[in-house]
Amino acid sequence: MKFENPDDTICALSTPQGVGAISLIRLSGKDCLSIVNSVFSKSLETAGTHTAHFGTIKNDKQILDEVLVTIFKNPQSFTGEDLVEIGCHGSVYIQAQILKLLISKGARLAGPGEFSMRAFFNGKMDLSQTEAVADLIASGSEKAHKLAVHQMRGGFSKEISELRQELMNFASLIELELDFSEEDVEFADRTQLENLINLVDNKINSLLDSFSYGNAIKNGVPVAIVGPPNAGKSTLLNALLNEDKAIVSDIAGTTRDVIEDVVVLDGIEFRFIDTAGIRDTTDVIENLGIKRSYDQIKLARIVLLMVDLAGSSVLDAIEQVKSFREDAISGGQSLVCVFNKIDEVDENIGESLKSEGLVISAKSKLGLTELREKLLQEVGEEEGEGGVVVTNIRHYEILQKCQVSVEKVKLGLEAQITGDLLAMDIRETMNLLGEITGEISSDDLLGNIFANFCIGK
Amino acid sequence: MNVPRETMKNMLPEYDVIVVGGGHAGCEAAFSAAKMGSNVLLVTMNLQNIAQMSCNPAMGGVAKGQIVREIDALGGGSGIVTDKSAIQFKMLNLSKGPAMWSPRTQNDRMRFAEEWRLQLERTENVHFWQDMVNGLLIEDGKLKGVKTVIGMEIKSKAVVLTNGTFLNGLIHLGEKNFSGGRSGEGASYGITEQLVDLGFETGRMKTGTPPRVDGRSLDYSKMEEQPGDENPNKFSYSDHTDSLSKQRSCYITYTNPKTHKVLKGGFDRSPMFNGSIKSKGPRYCPSIEDKINRFAERDRHQIFVEPEGWETVEIYVNGFSTSLPEEVQYEALKTIPGFENVKMFRPGYAIEYDYFPPTQLTHSLETKLVDNLFFAGQINGTTGYEEAASQGLMAGINVHLKLQGKEPFILGRSDAYIGVLIDDLITKGTEEPYRMFTSRAEFRILLRQDNADLRLTNLSHQIGLASTEQLDKVNLKIEQTNALKSILKKTSVAPDEINSILESKNSSVIKQKQKANSLLVRPHISMSDMRSASEFLDQKIKDLDPTQDALIQAEIQIKYDGYISREQENALKLNRLEEVKIPPHTDYSTLSSLSAEAVEKLTEIKPVTIGQASRISGVSPSDVSILLVYLGR
């Protein structure tokens, strides 16, 4: 592990991530007062220690939120440095926007345990242990985050491990030439090195794109609703939306004709994606639609299969679920089966289907509470403890820094500086990325070299 | 006359330190402890075989050359012995940055051993005894000396074990195996068993060596000559040695598909492949059978033909380490260009030996289990003369300091390769014979062969090892380097003086006067370019009359200033954590927030500082935070 520059001003969300009444963002370091001052509606220049100030946080002219800013001047603060706490409203979006703004003004996201570490170095550690342990939550959620990311984006963790490998290959070639210059092996030429570093660069860029901040906020939990047009999908969505008085929006999805509806349940965004449904057909146009449905199902975290009880017999309904489970579910998605229109058929039918899924009536709003609980439960199992958005920015920030050091490596290659000097920038990149990809130690590098080159006279 | 048993006490009185083993580690340990003032007895199985180069007759190389320079800067003996017995000098990696420049010599094997023995004989307080130590003398749980195979008990306050490959050594040659510590020498028994009884963990490692052949039977016209440097440098910073005025060449030749076919024909009788060798050998020093097995697509492997001395005809066949049956070795050698009529002196062989996982040591190389017992060299799972010698030196220094009741002498990872080596060993342990690589050092830009004296001599002088004469020389170098830097900083160079040189080096021309140091920073522009451009500058430097060493030092410090200061900043950050000490008897199991793996590793390694704890695999950043919280309370 490594620690970043202790002179930086750091910031982080100090309350649990997610929707709540208020959240607290904390900054520590010599520039924290001036950073907050530059985005706050009132001047804090003459503000004394242990004072609270009500006002707004602004990004240029746009007001982000009404907040309460509390100032603790060194040494009378948790970390022993100047420290500012911003109490803002508890929206994931607002938290993230404010953090992003603070970062753009020169703060950097704190590493796991970094607030405690500063408190330690400034002789402030006699405070209660609980405060310090709160810092650790951030590191715990990184794992949960990795898992969530993996589930949500499927290919993401694969790309990360590819990036790690590309970087390791590049670093190995550089180290090979340094430590094993006397060996009878072929060393990489400049073009080869340039190609390799470009691969690394491209990977980082595509990750930055896929991981860009807006996306992370927007993404939420993708839920694919599968079912024929008459199964009652829109009725169900409307029912869920109305019940929760949630934010409703129509967002044009990545595919032109896919409609996304966002429903916030218990502070978590669910992104419902309507699909055409899946059945055997010879119609070319419909086949295209079906292919798209499959694609949506692959991207989803939860697949909501809607079966129309009014249009099919019980046996039919069970058969539909069975064949769907076998044909369509290929990734790690969870399948939630919903038998709709129970109000239109014999109630006893519902009993016999309970083992297969939820029996509801979207129109009469029967069984919706159970459905909401079921959806939250599916997320809860995989998500672990929150922190998703913050760590997202964290990763984003790391990737941005990597981009800068990779740029330095490229310039160095161009200027033909020697491998030992190039290696300094590569190490920096590896150290940074280590936090997302897992560390690359010198043992890993040597192992990679020994596995691929015949070393040893 | 009846000689009373008490005579023993006069014959071998109580020593401060007994060093067991007379290899590279043992010699350095005896030399440094004695130089600092301890009364030392060196016990070795055969006094004819002190300081053998059991493997190839060469010292230094990439990363290892830096270590030899560090040993010399600290006042150790390896640099001087190497210079005195060198037959060829090469500075490797000159096309790369200065941190990669790595000195290497070929040596006269017999002269090397003789020079070490004479150096020890000339050292006051070093005494010799030929015998095989087969156990430690322990009374009431305290170390009191050693026991030997002829039944003697020799008393001492402390013991340094440097047993190399001799502990239960088992030599493999084809389907045969027999006990031995090295070709023609017996193995050593008893010590491992006693240490295990005392609670030490032990393991087995494997290494190998190639055949030696008769140089008169080789045809060098079929090989490629590898001469030494035109202007050879040397290892020792001192004036006690000179650089070479004549040198011997090495030669390069290659194996071919025929060679590989012959070798493969013997695979069923190879102890590597038939299961008789189970222990781990070094991946970077594979046997020839391993190479053709793992890299089957390669139709040739390089053979480096190294003379074993000035006069001797014996030749070391580097790159051909093998434990195949001797007749297979012979048949395979004959297929190599230049080796058609080869005559073998000794076959190659593999050897398995006991080592003790070095996580059982502290940074001073003292064992955690037994007070005043120190381990150095291959017994700690390392390989290489340089790695062994540097551990011997540090063990010798620390055993003396311990007996004087002084603080141990510990080098940090940003101080020296020796610091990296020892910290790696005791923090991470090692699964295969550990060899130094520059990539193991996170601050290698700082750990250069040109500045080992600047980094270390003063530190060593403070503890009473490096001589005042040595320190004076370093101080002069610092003075002259700073003076040179200031001259270059103050002297401006005009466009008409320098532009033609800049043009010839594809560097952009200047339009107005510029300071000499800012031009020297440019790639491909050297100090001599600057001097030939500006007569004024050249005269200023001549007036100062600096040593060659100072000139090079100033040039490096100016040219790489950006990189060096960046690395220094990084090192400072690390050192902040190195300064946070963890109390020695911390009970990690009571810190409930630590992960189970962290508790286990921390309990085993017992890190001294937070920095060391953070390098243990399995200890996460949150574990470190918890430790910090704990320490703050």
C-alpha cells in the first residue's frame, strides 16, 4: 500500500452514501478554507474557528444546494489541520456534484483511512476510535463497489484486469532491459513500446468514458422488463411511480428506441428498460426486436418477467417462466417473475403460482409492496454497504491521474529518455492504478519476466 | 607429560564473536566485527577454502555491482578483494541512466580466495580455527558458544551462522546423489536439527552450477570475444587498489538443436525431472535442461565462456548449469561451436541445502528466538556472493554493536540496496533463492554506484567502521562536487560557443547566453561538451582540479536533478511511516478490527515500524489505519 501526498487538501463524504435527510462532506488540509470560500455564497475569510455559516454552494452561477458550513481551524479539529464540514441535503446527486466541484477547485478525494492518519500524525488520535473507524467504511465499501460494478457493468472488471495486464507487460519490457540487459533475449524496440503504451492509454480512456461521472450517477440499477405489449408493463410502472411520488423521467437510452423509466425506491435508482419480449417468430423486424431484448437482458441487473394471467392458463404461465429462465438468462442477472392481472382471474390461481413468483395486479395496485421489497432485496444482496457513487468518483480521479502519468511516459518515449527514468512514471501509474486493479509488485513484474523470457546465463 | 583439559581455555579462550563459515558472508562478518573491535574466531571446515567463488568467477553486475560499491563505502572488504583479484572490468548498462550503470569484474578465483584470507590475516582480532561446528552451546536458554565435531566447546558471547549450502547439503549428478556442501567438500550436520529443536522453521532450497572445462581444448576462433572496458574502472572508492592495466577476455558461443537433442536424451536420468529434486531453485538461474524444456521454441542458448584466472587454463561454462549425468554433459558440450574437442575438469551438479526462512530475523539479522545469534548469507535463502557478503557485513556490524549495548545499524530502503535486501528478507521472506534486482528498489534513482560513498560512508564512520581516511575522501568529493555545480550554475555560455555542438547533437540552438547547468540538463549534452564549448568554463574547472569521481558526480547531479529530487520526495513520504514505531510486544489478536490475515502476518513478522507493516502482504490500508489508531491511544 502507499500513502498519497500529506500536504494535499482532502475531501470525502463522511455520512453513509445514499439518500437521506442530510449528508456531511468533510475537507481537511491547508487549502480547505479557501477552496470552500471559492464556492460558497458568503465570504469565510474572517470566519473564526468553531463557527457555522448558512448559505449556498455555487458552481459558477448555478446553485447546487443550500448548505451549512462549519469551520474548525487547526489545531482544534479532528485531524489537527484546518477542517471544514459541509452539511448538504442528502441526495446522491447533490453529494456527488459538490464533491466534484471541490475536486475541481483543488481538493482530492481522501484515501481510505486518510483522515485518521492525519489525525495520528498531528497527535490528535486521542479522540474516540469510532470516528476513525468511520473512515474505514470507505475502504470496506470499495470491495462492495467492485462487486457492484462487476455485476452492473459486466465487462468492467474484465477491462480493468486487461488494463492491469497491459501495464504489467509494458513495465516488464522496460524492467527486462534494465535488470537483464546482459541476457540473450530480444528487447522491445521503440515502436513496440509505443504500441503497448498506446494500448494502456486507450484502455484508460475507454474506462474513463465508461466510468464518467454522469454515467455513474445516471446508471442506477438496470431492470429489464420482459413481456408482451399487453402484459401491463406500463400500468405497472405508472403504479410504482405514483405510489412512490418518485422522480419520473423519460431518458432516451443508448439504443434509439429503448425507453428508460427511472424510479427511486428507498434512495436507490431503478432504471426500467422496456423490451419487446421474447418468443419464436419468423418476422424479420420482430426478430431484430427480440435480439435487442436479449441485449438488454444481458445488460440488466434484474430481469422482470411479466406474465399475463388473463391471456394464459396456469400451466402455460409456468411453462413460459421455465423456458424463459433456460433460454434468456445467461449472466448473473436475478430473475423476478411477476404474474399480472390476478384481479381478472380466479384468486386460487394465484396460490398455485406463489412458488414461481409474485402475483400482482398493477391496475388494482395489489402486491406492489411485495414487488418493491423484492426489488430492494435483490439489490441489497449484491450491493453491500453503499459508497458506490463516491468510490466511483474516486476511481474516476485515479484514472484521470493515470492518464496524466501515461502521457508523461509517452512524452518520455518520444524524447528517448532511458528506461530507468521512464520507469519512474510507469511506477507512478502502477501505484495509482493499484488501488483499483490490485497492486503490481516488483515480484509480479519479475514473475512476468521469468515466465516470458529465458533468463539466466 | 599429561596435558590438562584446562589448557583448552588458553588454546581457544572465550571470544566475543564466533563466525561459523568462511564464505563471502563469513569473511565480511569476521572482518567488520573485528575492525570495530570485537575479538572474533572464524571457524571453518577447511582453512584452504576461505572465500571460494563456488559459482562463476565474477563479482558485481546489475544491482549486485551497486551492492559491492555499498559494501566498500561502509568499510567492508569485498570491494578491495575484488579489485585486487580482477582480471576484467566492465561497466554494464552505460547506455542507460546513471542509476543503471553497474560495475562487474571477472576474477581470478584462486587470487580472490587468497586476497580475502590475507586481508583477514592482516586484521587484528581475527582468529582462525579449522573444525566443523555441529551445534550451538546453549546453557539455561542462553547462547554460550559452539560445539564442534571433534568434541570441542568454544565459548563466545555471540555467534554468526554463515553456513552457505553446507547444512545437510545433498549433491545431485544424474541419478547419483551424495552428501556434500560443494564439489569435493563434505556437508555439515547437526546445526539444523538443533535449531529446529529450539523452535526454528527450516526449508530446503536448490541451486546448480555448470561444468568446468580445460581451456586448452577450446577453439576460441569459433567464438565471439568479449573484452573488458577500454578504460577500466574499479570497485573500491579507496586508493588501496588500482584499476587494471591488462585484462583477460571472455567469449560467447551458443548451443544448437544438436545440443538440445543430446540433453533431452538424458532427461529421464535428470534429477530435475525424475523427481529426486523437490526443492525450489532460482527462476533467473535455470539449468540448461530447464531452459530447453521451458523455452522449447528457442533453438539456441547463449554460453558465456569465462576464464577462472590469469594463469589457470580452467574455464567456467556460464549458461550451462546442469545436473544431468556427466557423460550427457560431455556429449552435449561437444556439439557447441568451439567445444568440439572439449575436455572436462569437473561436471556440473545441483545441490540441495537447508535454509531458515528469514522472517525469523530482525532487521539487525539477529534471530528473534535466540539472543546474540545472527544469520547471514545463503542460510537466509539468498543467492549470490554480493547478497551474502552484504549480509555478513551487516551481521558483523550489528553483532559488535549488540555486544557493546548500542543501537543496531539499520539501512533504510532509500539508503541502500542492502537496506532493500534485508527489509525484503525479514518482511516478506522468500520462496526461491533471493537475488537482488534493481526493480526491487523503489528508489533506485537514488541508489547509484556512483554515490554509495556519499550515501553510506558517513553513517559507517559514525558507528566506528569506516575509517577517517575514508570519510575525508568522501568529504573532499562532496566539496568538489558542490564547487563544480556552483561553477556551472554561475557560468554562462554564448550562442556562438555552443550552437555548433548543439546542432551536431540534434539539440535546438540557443539565441542568447544561457547558464551552463541549464544546457547540461539536455539529453546527449555532456560535461565535456560544455568544457569544449567554453574555454572560460574549462579553465575554471581546471583551476579547481577535481577528481574524476567529483566530475562525474557533479554531472549526474545536474543532469538528473529533476528525477533525483522527485525520488527524494517520494522517499521522504515513505520515511514518515518508517518513523512510527510499533511496540515490540504488541498483541495483535486483541485488536479486533484487524483482518484475521493481518493478525496472523503481523504476529509472525512483528514489524518494527508502520512502514514495515504496510509492506507485509495481507496487511491492507485499513489494517494500517487501525494500527495507527491503536498507536495513537
